[in-house]
Amino acid sequence: MAMHPVVERVTERIIRRSRPSRAAYLAHMDAARIAGVQRGALSCTNLAHGFAAFPPSEKLILREQKRPSVAIVSAYNDMLSAHQPFEYFPRVIREAVRQVGGVAQFAGGVPAMCDGVTQGQPGMELSLFSRDTIAMATAVALSHNMFDAGLYLGVCDKIVPGLVIGALHFGHLPAVFVPAGPMTTGIPNKEKARIRQLYAQGKATREELLECESQSYHAAGTCTFYGTANSNQMLMEVMGLHMPSAAFITPGTEMRDALTAAAAQRAVEISAQGGTYTPMGRIVDEKCIVNAVIALLATGGSTNHTLHLPAMARAAGIVIDWDDFNELSSVVPLLTRIYPNGDADVNHFQAAGGPGFVIRELLDAGLLHDDVHTIMGHGLRAHAAEPFIQDGKVVFRPAAAVSGDESVLRPASNPFAKDGGMILVSGNLGRAIMKVSAVKPEHRTVEAPALTFDSQEDFMHAYKAGHLDRDFVAVIRFQGPRANGMPELHALTPALANLQDAGRRVALVTDGRMSGASGKVPAAIHVSPEILAGGPLGLVRDGDIIRLDANAGTLEALVPADVWSARAMATADISKSHVGMGRELFGVFRASVGEAEQGAANFPLPSPIPTTVQLHDGVDSGETMPGSDEDFLIRANK
């Protein structure tokens, strides 16, 4: 089917906007590649250190410098339920790689913090910056230059984006991302939300709340709601970096282990020594990034990816902004109802048809680019599939022709909504993201007096004191990346939901973030620029009438222009957010971080290589990179 004209227009705009930085990125990647195995660039001393601890058979392979070495970069820890299964993955990977003649080496670990543990705690102020820390840790792991491909083990919120950013800085290497899968289904998410709201009202005890939470988060594997972690997994599917439909297979099963082994062997196959060299930097191009945005919108994914996708794209020299999200959202149908946008969880989604069904439907509707490269080869349709075990090996068959449950997953011809439910709102308060897929139509426009707070703790004190039983727009300020690392303000959700359920007209406006699991209360988040970057949110005063209108896409303080222009910027003592729980170590990030719309990233776009540098294939780096990704891969695999 022909591509949708809006998708084509947005894609072309991104290609034009990104041309200088994308060319610079590809030049960097070609400069990093050498003929033969990467470890061939090492001295004898370097190489001896690199394989000293290996058994003789694998040491011989590494000495011969003919067959590939595959890096394992893992975010394993056993506190984070989603990453606990990664403990045994290296054993599976090493054996699978050995079977096809390569060697797998555990290159390094990266940190993996759990937003579920740190919600409402000081540690949450490190959360966003942990993404860039993970990217740097990935670079450290790969900097030994021993490796010809990489396997990246990660699932959760900042971990996968950080791994992607780090891996893209080594984009001359093929990359396969390896998930662990979700835990089995616990108590219904709707029941969990009900108990949380009762606790916020003082009608449930801490013991009752803890029992509820323990029945929801009860085993190894990813949390089963469709928040940032599971949105990550959907994006890896549609970007072609997973084995098809690997995302939502539970850990500890035959299929999970078989997919992990298949991923390991695929990394060998797409290495330069495997005959189908497919570097990550050529997979993640402009069309791949557009596909990721579309899949996010079509599944009602996490608002956190309006930060992470721009940051990941920038690592590949690609520039996207919130106008791109907004324009695509207007034409991308909502195909899923997964909590918090519905009652089902990701296990139910997988059983109904899963990622393969979504990819097939969007391809057939002309909403995804099929002419992309993935770890499976050329064409995204290879990922419109589901895995089966046959003779002890994974085989892939076309995704289900019909949804197994249309209350959870629908075809593009009969969507839950005609648009993606994630929009840009803007006005004299700046630009912000608003997710409306779980907000009822009657709550999508709120006009009410502002109540300003400088922290979510201040808001909760007012709520518990009974001061918020009225219509209002909560303006939570000084929550941007420069101020305190842009924490998620998830603790506000039950309180605001209670007020809304009681008939109050309430909304949230903040330069901070909300959890990917937040839903039904209208919220304009990631307000950019933030106050510390001169953003106008600092001009709001208590009592100002704020109008948040999702239908019109506006975010405005209804204050006379002369009054507005005469105001001084609000100030606050935020020093307590800069010390304790390790926050003092992250001052360098707060000082250098970019705006939210640019991904709240600390890394610049790629810049051209100095013309004195020569690429390894002899192409002068001052030239525009020749040919398309397809041309490059044909030449590279001759």
C-alpha cells in the first residue's frame, strides 16, 4: 500500500533537517570500521590482555583473528525484577555463539535503576540522568575494541534508551537487543489503581496497600502495565533491533531461552565475518525513527519517549521534535487498550496478537516504512511475525490474521481512536506534551485558577491538609532537568484522580515528567523551556486563570499582556535537590543538559570529522557519504 502522505511529509522533513548531522554521523561510523575483525587493530599486548582468562579453545579463536567476538553488555541486577532474569543469559549466549563459531565476551555491565523503587524518593532525581550514564557505561564496555557485534541486555525505562545511545556511538558494529520479558499477570491493574486511590484518601492502610502492590509486582520479569519499560520493548520491535516478537515472552520459558540463543547467533550472522554485515548505524536511520514514533502512538505508549526518542535519534545524527510527534499523532490510529489506557496488561496484548500484529496492520495501512534495514535483513515485514519452536529451534510464522481479543487489540480498519492520543500543546506558557488516550473527552479542556507548588511534596502536603477541594490547575515548577533532573511526579496521580472523581475540574502543568503509567488526569508535562532556561512557567502566580485545551492544542495563562510582561521570574531554593543520595555527583549533568524537546540530553549532535582524517576505506571524510544505506550494505557485503 502507498505510504500515507503525512508520514511521507514528516519523514522527508526529518531527512532534510538531519542531513548535515546524519552525514557527519555516518562518516564517524565508517571511520571506526576496519578491514577484518576489530581486534586486529590491537597490539599483541592489548590482545593478550583481552583473552587471558578464556579457555584454550576460545583463546585460539581470538588469536586467529578470523571469527567474530560478540560483546555482551548487560543491565543485570537482582533487585530490579525486569532485569533479574539476565543473570543466566550470558551462559545461554556464550553457548549459542560458540555453536556458530564465534566467541561471546561479557564486555561490561551498566547501571539499572528501578523507577518503581525510587518514585517519590530523592533517588528519582537521578533517574533521567541515569540514561546518559548508561550510554557512557556502554561506551566504556565497548571501548576495548575487541568486538565485532554487540548484544545489549536491557528492558526498563532509561536502560534501553541509554543502551541504544551508547550502541549508536559504536554504530559500525551490528547490534541485537535482548529482552527478558514480562512477569506473569498479577492482580488487575484497575484494582491496584483503586487501592492506591483509597490509600491516598486515608481509607486503606499501609499494610493493605503493600499487600496489593506485592500481588501486582510479584515475580521476575517486567511490570505488566504499558509504561515506559514495555514501550521500550515495542520500539525495539518496530526499529528492527529485536528478534521478531521477542518482547513479551515471559522469562524462564523454553521460548525465552530459544529467542535469546537465536539473538546471539543472529549477532554473529550480521557481523562483517558472518556474511550479511548490518551495522546498527545503518539500521537506525530517519525512517526507522519515524517508525518508532508511529508505533509508540499506535499503542498508546509512554510520554517519556517524547524525551528518549529525540535523544536516541540525535545519537544517530537525526533531529526530530515535538511537531513531528504531533503531526504523526493526527493520522496514526490507536490500536491497543493496555493499562493505563485500558484494563488489559501486556501478557493479554501478546496473547491477542502482540507486536507482530501491530506491525502488520500499520504496514498494510501505509503508516510504517517497510523499506528499512533490520537485524533480519531488508524490510520491516519480517517483524510482522510470531515465534514458534520447531525441532528445538525458533521459527517465525506470519502474525495472527485476526486479533484474539478486540477489546485489547484491533486492526487499523477498526481502531479504538482515529488518532494516537499524544499531542503538543503550546501558548504563552511554552510547549508541552499531553497524553489524552486515557483521558475522557469531558476532561480534555480545563480552565481554572492556578495553584503553584515548587515540589510534589508541597502539593501533597496541601492535599493531605484538605486545601485542594476545589477546581484548579496545579502548576508544579522547578522540576525540569536543569533544576533537579526532571523526576517523575507519579505520587501526584492518585490525589489528582481522587479530586477528579469527586467532580473537581483539575489538571497538571509541569516542567517535570509523569510516569509512563499515568493516565486519566489531564496533564501538560515536559513544559519547555523550563524555568531555569528562562521558561515562562516562572511567571505564573496563584489565581491566574490557566486554560489547558487538548482539543485546540493550547496551554495559556489568561493574563493581560502588560501584566504578564511586567512580572519577574519566580525563584526557589532548590539546593536541597542537589545534595544527598548521590545527587551532588550529577551537577555536571544539570549544568549541561539540553531542553526537553531535544531529549534532555547531555550529548551534542555529531560534528563533521576534520578533513585531515581519512576513512579506513580511503574515502575522504570531507565528502558527503556516498549512496543510501542499501548501497552501503551491498558494497560492504561484496
